[in-house]
Amino acid sequence: MIVDNLAPPYYAVIFSTISSENSDGYLEAAQRMEILAKQQKGFLGIESARADIGITVSYWQTLTDISAWKNNVEHTAVRELGREKWYKKYQLRICKVERAYGFEN
């Protein structure tokens, strides 16, 4: 689903990944992180796609909200598992969205 009801300005956290061969427990952890993120202050939405490269974009009201999510105890533990088991490589980018528009047919 594309999140399309957000009014700028807001922040986007872009998490791009290349997975390792070990996916044991990954799907369950990813689903749990999405549920947990939705409960955090300032969370606005999430979009995700996976093929050769996984890309998850989460949307937040403030940088403080993003920092609080990063420091969430359960999120921190899953992030460590990602480094140990699930990812060959990842890149995280935080962007301020100042303008957004779309199209729907």
C-alpha cells in the first residue's frame, strides 16, 4: 500500500537492504517491528518492497520521534539480529519531505 495522505513537512526513513542467505525468523521480526512502529509517537505510515533489494520507508512527524524509535529496546535487539543474521548490507537515510504529490488512475 502507498501512504498518500501525509501533509508535508514530515520525515522519511529509507531503509535499503541486501539480505543474507539466513532468513530464519526474519519475517516474524519484520512483522513485529511494523506493529511496534505503528504504536510509536509520531509514526505516520510505512511502505515496503522486497526483490533483489529490500526497501522500507517509514514516515515520521519529527526527528525526535525517529530517534525514540531507533532507541526502542525491542527495535534495538532486532536491529542487532539483522546485523548478525539477516543482512549482508544495509543503508539508512533520513530525509525531510517538503513537497509530495501523486497520481491515481
